[in-house]
Amino acid sequence: MSTLHVLSHSPFGDDRLSSCLRLIGSADALLLSGDAVYALQPGTAPFTDLQNRQIKLLVLAEDAQARAIEVPDWADAIDYPAFVELSIHHDKVNSWL
């Protein structure tokens, strides 16, 4: 059983990202949207945490572009139709509100 984890809050305001990383399974995927894309700022602790993990990492391209965040080659930039497909593909979707 796989879960799509969706984060939309900045990783610098609380511990949602670290909590998610502790729980994410090998079949799961993590989607960064909204201010969560700030986790991809090189040189930051969230960037290092994500880079060192062997997880399926996706980023809403529109949100990264709006915040001038470059999506690294170890993550996949997707659009909203792909987000819908992901949510259908996974057994559960967990939004970290």
C-alpha cells in the first residue's frame, strides 16, 4: 500500500517535513507544493535532508517557478494534471495540514 504525502507549508516554520520524512515508506512519494518548495533551497537543512533520502520526490512546477526555486535533478517537477494522476495512482493521500 502506497501513500502520496503532500506538504504545502514552509519547512522553516514547523516540523511537518521532518515528521513526514520519519514516516514515509519505500513505496510512498512526497509532493512539495506551495511554500514547501522552499525546502529545495540549496545549503539549507531541509534541502540536505531531502537530498540524502532515497524517496520519490515531486514538486509542483508552478509553485517552484513562482518562488524562483530550481528543481534539482533528483526531484521531478510536475503539473496539476500529473498531481491528479498521482493521487489516483496511490492508495492514500496524506495532506500534512
